[in-house]
Amino acid sequence: MTTPRTGDPELDRALAEMAARTAELEEVSRLLEETRGRGESAGGQVVVELKPTGSLAGLRIDPRAMRLGSQALADAIVEAFRRAEDDVAGQSYDLARTVFGT
């Protein structure tokens, strides 16, 4: 993307900086869309994948997990979900840090 030139050096510099920052933010947005948090529980028998928005991207339940019983399986899903939340939050934070330098 070409930054328009105004003839005013200060304004041109500010516009160029804004264009560069916009490009960085667009890249972070693209990377966030591709990010997936992953959490496991029950010895890897339950795996949850989340998007940064918190929506479910994937759920895998190994057939052996069916032997856990309904409450233990529910607990394992919740645990895997929490771990996936932590994972995606950490990845999102790291991406934001690269752009904002915090």
C-alpha cells in the first residue's frame, strides 16, 4: 500500500507511520485468526482446541475416555477447555506484545 504524499514533511511522516502501524495490526489480526489454543486432559484422551474468541475449534474424545463415566468425562472436557483457554490467551498475549512492545 502506497502512502499518499501531502507535500508537508511532518504530515507525510505521520501518515507513513500510521500506514506502517495499520499493516502491523492487520498482520496480528491475521495471525490471531489462525491461532488455536490446545488443552488436554485424562492422559490425552480429551483434547480441546479453541479460537482466540473462545469459540470451540475442535474436540477430540478418545474412545477409551467413554469408560470414565459421564461425570469424569464432563470434568475432563472442562479441564481440557480451561487449559486451551490458558494456551490461546498466552499465544494471543505474545502476539500483542510483539506489536505493542509491552
